[in-house]
Amino acid sequence: MLLSLDLNCLFFSIHSQVNNQIERNEQGRLFAIIHVLGRQTKVTPNDIIIVDSNSFAPLNGDKIKFEKVLLVGGADFTLVGRPLLTPGLVNVTGTIIEKDLSHTRTNFRKIPRKRHTRFRFFRTQLTMIRINEIEIIEKVGQRKDVEGTQRLIK
């Protein structure tokens, strides 16, 4: 019983220190690990990430918000999701800069002793995304009355 009270006091003090840093804007340059098209990427503000995207719908100039944030951190703290952070806690936004094709890749197939060779040249579509901002919106460690109901379908 005494141990659980000590842990609660420790958690409360850590949460209050992190919230104070966020309120005073002293967290330093934030970084985040986001999940985009099956890959996890570490990003900071003004980074450009390149996504291999044959079926990525947004067009040039579109602003997107990344919902799948696994981790966000500053100079003195790191918030880790299990497996994801709650969607209202962190806001990671980006802008589609450019959609382009990659360099030409070669696929060569040869069947030995059959005089069969095939060359195939292909280029994959790439999307460049600039990360505009990473910000922590809500206070850390405060529970809502009801969590997770915004994604339920009625």
C-alpha cells in the first residue's frame, strides 16, 4: 500500500514537471516517431521525409495530419505510447511538397541454358512531405471522463 502511494506521488511529480515545461515552452525542439504507410519514421519540425507511395492519395500542397504517433519527446522528457499516443495529445502536421518518380531500376531475369532473358525497367512513385509542426496539445497524465469514444461507429 505504501509503495503504491509513493509511485502515485512520483508519477504526479513527473507529470507536473513535464506539464510545466510544455506550458512555459521550454521543452526544446520536439521530435516524434510517426507511422506512415507501414514504416516508422523519426521526424522533427522542418524535416522532409520521402515516402514510397504507389497509392498515396494527397496531392501537392495538401496539408495532412499524422494520427499514428508512437512517441514524442523533447530535451528532458519522452512520451511513449503503448502502442500509440492518444490522438488528441499530440499534433503532427505536414505538407505534401512534391510527387515524383524514383530513379530507373532494372529487373533482369535469365533462365540458364534456355536462351531466355528479360529486362524490366521500372520507376516507383515517391512523395516528399515536409513536417510543419509538432506540438503537444493536452496536459500529460490527465484522464478524460470517457476516452476513445470518438472513433466508435454508432
